[in-house]
Amino acid sequence: MQNPELDTHQKALSLNLDTSKYGTIAEIGAGQETARWFFKVGGAAGSIAKAMSAYDMQVSDAIYGTCSRYVSRDRLQAMLNHEYGLVLERLGERRGPESTFFAFANTVAARSFTQRGQGHGWLGIRFQTSPQEDASQIDLHVVLKGREAVQDQETLGVLGVNLIYGAYHLHQDPDALLMSLLDRLNKDLLEIDMIDFYGPAFSKVDNRLMALRLVQKGLSSAAMFRADGKVVQPADALYKKAVLVERSRFRPPTHLNMNLLDSAYQAFCNEPDVNSDEVIVLSEMTLHNLVEGENIDVQDFLHRAEILCALGKNVLISDYGAFYRLAQYLYQHTSKPIGVALGVPTLIEIFNEKYYEDLQGGILESFGRMFRNAMRMYVCPALDADSGELITAENLPIPQHLQHLYIHLLGNGYIKPLDSIDQACLRIFSHDVLAKIRNGDLSWEQMVPDKVAKIIRNKRLFNCRG
């Protein structure tokens, strides 16, 4: 029988009454919303050594050092370093043998008279799970969706209590900890688009998997990790970047995947409005790309992530099935050019009107949203399954009533054919490669880059036999 979910009052009170947990709460930008809960329920002297805020920038800099952005992960780290260090310095000798210390911090730009858009911020906790052990840490980024500042403040307070409670009571089950962050909250109030677990309490946690969980559980519509496997906050990673995206299953990445992306990259960088030094390339997988049957095979996802990271790719996980939704998401984070690398079959699907029945303006509305910032699509040709003839962006079979729309997009450079694709790669399909891997047919090795083949063999990915 599962334990009943505690409300925010009960969580804060249980922490106050547990005198083995002791630390500091420091909050910048949205009031003392988390600390207020611990004082409101009573007994805060049992858990809180100090609560503080520093709204004035000069005061904040004097305490934590200067920084280029006050609402940033760098500022969060400076706060946690300072506050946790003071807890150990001032209380370690007297209380260290029987206490597990913590420092909680947040730095937030909440909705206000000057901040009319959505609020956002960074929250983190550094904590011990047993006395005198090395600290572990959780960092997360939140987007606040309340209509009024007071609603965002209330959300932030509850989220802070959930994070502190979860760190202590659920650190052995990161999935449960993740979902507990929404206790007494809902997805209409906030979005958590990055979370990072590290330290001895989380030595077995793969943060790439936690990025997937954010999207899978609906806490965020997208999450991202770099080629080194480090999770990143998408808005930070995409800021002032020209973005090139390839959407695929990558199961596994084939010669065609790589050839398509390389060709699209060259074409994208040759655009007059694109600076190659500002380009970030993303390998995107949607939740639909990851579902096997009715569920997501976690090990299978990690196999794909392992290969993409080894190839030096940044990975975006999203629930944006429709391309116009992906485009809207990217437009939120950069004003630079955006390109999409895709194949003829995918382009044909984009012109399937059934995907836009929920839009009042149908396919025209979706394309207006998709191409409003001059997004361009780089299209890889395909071989007709029956005739073997080459199908390109220039002879694509489009329904007659949409042909004028297609000609407009093609003629104005929104859709661009890729002529540099190696046609020998067009006969390679990921599902064929996967079947050969599982059947022990070694011919699959000629269908993927050498580096991919080596990783699959050495790590026995995708149930590789040899």
C-alpha cells in the first residue's frame, strides 16, 4: 500500500520536526516564498539555521560575487557554494556528527511591473544524506506560467518545499522525486525544462534518462543534453544560435542519417544570413520516435543516446509531433535562422492535412506558424519503392489542391533540395539495420559509420550478437 501524498504543510512541518536536517534557505527575486512555508507551519528553528534574500544587485554581488546574469545557473551555483560553505564552517564542528546539512537557493525573474512575460528561474539544493558525507546536489530550471505575480510566488514556494523534501526522502528513487515536484501543483502553473542530479546520492543516475522523463511525464515539452551527456537548459543553449535540426529515430544512426545531416549543414552554413560559428546542430527524437508498442524502452533510448553522444551530437527530446510546433518552440529561444534536415517521406507527411484538423486555419495556419521566420527545409531525395526512380523536392507528388502552396514554398527557398546526397545511401533504412543487428547478419556494419558499428559491437547495443 502506497503512503498517502503529503501536502505542503505536512512536508514543511515534518522537516521542521526532524532536527537531524539543518540548513539555509536563500532566495532572490520572488520573495521568501519557500522559507515562508517553514515559518508558517511552526517549529522552523528545528530545520532553518538562516533564511535570507538579497534583492539589491550590489548587495547580492557583495555576498555572492559579480555575474553577468542574476537569473542563471552560475548565480545559483555561487549561492549554493557560499551558503553551504557557511553552514559547514559555522556549524560543522558543533552539529556535524549528528546533522545532515543543506543549502537551498533560488534566483528567479518573476512576473512583475517590469517583467510582463512568463517568469522563470533556477532552484537548487545541496545536501547530505548522512552526517559528514560529501554533499549531493539537484539543480533545476523552471518556467512559471501563472497569470499573476502572486500565483507564481505561491508556485515557487510549494516547488521549493517539494524539492527540499524530495531531496531528503526520495533521493533513492529519482523518478518518484521528479514527479513529487508537482505535488499540490499542476502543469498549467509551471514547466521544468532541465533537472540535473549529481553527487554520491545520485551516482547511478543517468541525467540523459531524467531529461527523457521530463518530457515523458509532461513536466516539459522539450529537454536537451549535449554531446558530453550533460543536460542543459534549452533557452541557454539556443540563445543567439542558428539552429539546424534533424528529426529521426536514430535506431541506429546510419550512413544516410549522417550524409543527410552533413549535406544539410553545408547548405545551411552557405546561406547568406547564417554565420557558421553560431550554428548549433540538434539530433531530435520525439516521444513518438521512442515508443515501442505502448511504452518507451529505456535501455533502447540510452543506446541511441550513447551513440549520438559518441558522434558528437547534441540531443533534443520533444513531444512536438507536428513540425510547426517544433518551429514555434525554437522561435521562442532564438531569432537566428532555423533549418530542418529531412527526407522526402517526411516532407510528404508534412503536407498531409489530417495533422492540422485541430487548427482553425488548417494547413495554411500551420505553415504560417512554421515558416514565419523564414525557416527552411533541406530535403533529402528518396527512391520510389516500386519504380526505383529518384523522388526529389522538385518532383514531389503533392495533392493537386496544394500544388500552388508547394510551388510558393519551393520557389521562395523555404524548401530546398539537397543535391549532394550520396545516392548509394538511399537504400539504407534504420529498421533494416536494426533487424540485421538482432539477427546476427553482419552486413549491417556496412550500413552505418565505422564509429557507430564499433560502439554497437563493443557495448552489445540493440541486442547485438556479434
